[in-house]
Amino acid sequence: MDTPLVMGQVIGPYGVKGWVRVRSYTELAGELLDYSPWYLRESGTWRTTEVLEAKPHGKGLVVHFPGCQDRDQAERLTGIDIGLYRSQLPATGKDEYYWCDLPGLRVVTLDGISLGIVDHLIETGSNDVLVLRGERERLVPFIMGQVIAGVDLDAGEIRVDWDPDF
């Protein structure tokens, strides 16, 4: 069964009238507002919700959900994941992918040396970084053409120009 892709998270209450602060994992925070409905994961179960009102706030968003009328209710949503189904998102073109496509892929050097499996990505501001798990943790900058030689989703592999001793 298809499950939503995590596209953001409620990070805390905002004010006293039931609004929450949201960290969006989209490239621009406001892009998350282009999609409806949203899905919230509570205790491992996804439920559908609408956004009553929302606006950009700092690097994220502030959002008001139905049924969330005060700060106590908003506080209980802290840490809740926000998801969308892949079918809600634009299709990717050739050589395009979403971040959520990369965890689990094998990372190998141009010489065929395995560096590990992508565990997750982190955004540093200057460039994204792959966090690899293997015989040890590795951090590999996600710089297409310089470090990243290619991403092959069908083969489950990312090829990198990277020193395995680093």
C-alpha cells in the first residue's frame, strides 16, 4: 500500500489560537501550501487534513488546522509528520528525483568501491550532503558533476567521484 512521503513536520505551537509552526522540506517553504490535502502521521497512522489558513513565517510556515483551537491542542501536534502522496507531486523528468528517492541507494566510487548506503540527507545551506552508513559513517557532498557522477534509481545506485579513505 502506498504511504505518504514526509514533506514537513509540525515543530511547535504559534500563539494561543491553535496555530502551529511547520518546517517544510520543500525547496521553498511556501511550496508545501500548493498541495492539498495534507496527511498527518499520528502514532504511526496517517490521517487527512485541510489547511484552514497559513502564511510564511521565517524559514517555515505557520498553519491553522481544523479542530485545533488553542495552544494546548497545537502543542499536542508538535513532532507530527506532514505528508503528501507521490501522486500529488509533479512527475520527475529524466535525471530528476526527489530527496525521498535517495535513502537506501548504494553509493559506489567510479572505481566500484562501495562507500555505504544513503541513510538520509542534510541541508547545509551551501550544498546538500549525503549521510552514508556502512563500515563507518561518511558525509558526501551532493554536488552534481563534481562529486556526484550519476544517480541511477533503477539500479539503486549513486556513483561518486570520491576518495574512499575520506
